[in-house]
Amino acid sequence: MRTPNSPRRPSRRPPEREISTQAAFGRILDHLARSGGDLVDRIVTTSPDVTGTTSLGPWVNRRKLFARGARPDVFKAHRIPSTAKWEFSPDGQHVELGIAEMNLCLLLAAAGLAHSLFGRRLIPIGTVYDPFVARALDALNYACYQDARFLLVGTPSGVTLAPEGGAHQSIGTPLIGMSQPGLTAFEPAFADELAIIMEWAFAHLQRDGAGGGSVYLRLTTNPLEQPLRQGGDRFAADVVAGGYWMRPPGPNCEAVIAYQGAVAGEAIRAAGRVGGARRDVGLLAVTSADRLHAGWTEAQRAREAGDAGARAHVEALLGELPAHCALVTVIDGHPATLSWLGGVAGRRTLPLGVEAFGQTGTIAELYRCSGIDAEAIVRRLDAMTAGRRMLA
């Protein structure tokens, strides 16, 4: 069986100073489409009626749509201006679906089993509006049960897509990603994180047996200012393991702000505002609550089996904090996604997140309504640390 190798850094970080993870995903795929190679030639993309709005457009323009027989671009034939090139070919690498998320996951399952059924591996990538992942849960569950290998991209997500209204907001999808066996979930905030995760995902899809599986990315359309950093192997390993210190805590740290995904900007602003008043505040970037939690569970089982030295990545991250240090977690999703972090070392934890949907407004207004903006983080953190000082 021939397996396409994942090239080194196939998903080069886009150069934009401000960019969303959804836009970065589109730039990465466009870079791959232009670069070519064995792995790229095996990629098959698909989407239920949201190809353009989930940033697959550049990929489709370069790699065409699949059809059994060649069909011309109708828009081009009739001289109708369009940014999309709807050219069909037997060599096309995109399958266009109607509004049918169940069909999306059925197709991902079928394509994701090509290596075991036909001895020829495909790399299926499906994009879907994140809240509508729930429409395809039965097919998604059985796809993972059969060990199909694919990349599922839920975007846009959360209340961060505020201008589109309440019908497109997702809340519980991070918990779906954590709870689905055979599916590893990530929610990167920045383009360099996404590039690293996609490189890891291409390799993970191709690993045999229990060492591999499918991957779910939860992305967003809100552009964030990108941090200037060199990265390196250690940074890449931490991103894949599930988290890293955006701002390491000092020796007298009173509190840590842990965030996942689109609320990175709010968490960074909150940490900056409390830095002068609170001692050595740490800022923990969580790229995958799923990976952190799975690693913690595995380490506990290993210790029970007699491996006293087993230590999870999340235990290493939080293990050196002072005993009195509190945690404030924040996510544009259900707060339970990160609330378990307090159990790692028995710390007081206040989980912030979204527990209701349907409001319409600006991103700032909906963050404020949900209590996940910088002001709410500072306010809740101040209340926690002030309470500890009073008791002391």
C-alpha cells in the first residue's frame, strides 16, 4: 500500500499581520494547491453548499471540481463575472454537495476508508459551518467507529460570527470534539498554530492502527493580530500536545488565564490589564482541550499501572504553579470544555464561556453579553484573588 508522505511544513504560515484561522486555512490550502506533490494530489475536498464561505474557493479554482465527464464553467461560457471557477473534470479534487451535512460525513467516511478498501490512500477534507456538525453526528460517529481517516473543519464557529446572527452560532461543538472516539479536536487561535496542526494532522491521518485517527478543526472568521515569534520544534511540540505558555507565570503567580480559540485577543488584553495589580499573572494558550485531557487521563492510567514517573503535558504546564494560584478559563463555547483544568492539581477554577445562543450584534457586544470579553475576565479574576486575600 502506497502512503503519501507529509512534506515538511506543508502548511506554511500566511504572512498577513492580521488574519482569522478560517482565512489562514484557505491560504494554506491554496499554497498546497500551487505546490503540488504526492500528498496534495491525494487530497479530496468537499463541502455542503458553503465552499466559498469556508475558504475552499482558491483550492477549488486551482484543483477543479470532480465529475465523471468534463463540463465547462457555465459562468465563464456565458461571460458572467465570478470569482469562482466552476470547471468540472475527472481529475477534479473537490466534490460539491447540496445542503446535506449527513452526506458530507458519509462521503468523508467513504473516502477516508479508501486505503483499507482499495489500497490507495486519499486525504479527505470536509468543511461545514460549525453549528451544523450536529446534523451529521450519526454519520460522524460511525465514520470514526470504522476508523475512516479525514479532516473535518468546522468554520465559522461560536458567537464570534456575530454579524451572521444567532442561527449560525455554535456552543457545544468543542465538547463533541472531546467526546468522540477516533477524532482529535483542535481550536487554534493563530495562523502559525494552525500550520503546525495541519502538518501533524496530515501525518496523523496516515498512521496505522490506534496511533492515528481523524482530526476536527474548529476555526473562526474574526481576524486576530498575529504574534511575532520564531517558533521552533519545542513550540510545535507544545502546540500539538495541546497548549503552551503565551506568557509564563512568575514565581508568585496569583492567577492564570487559560483560553482556547477566538477569545485569545480578549485573554491577552485581560492579562495586560491585571499585570500591574496582580503578581506574575500567567497566560495559558490551549490549542486542544481534547489533547490535554486525553494526555492527563493516559498519565493517570499509567501511574495506576505502576509507572510512577508518568506525567501529562498539562501536569507539566500547571505543576509548578503556587498552591494558592487560581485559574480563570475562557472559550467561545461551552465553559465545561476547560473547567476540568482545575482538577489537574486541585485549584480554584472559574470557567467562562457561552451557554446561550440567538443574540445578534457585534462581536464585542456578544462577547460582553456572554461574559467572555476582557472586562469580564478582569472582573472575575479580581473577585477570585480578592476573596483569597480576604481569607488570608
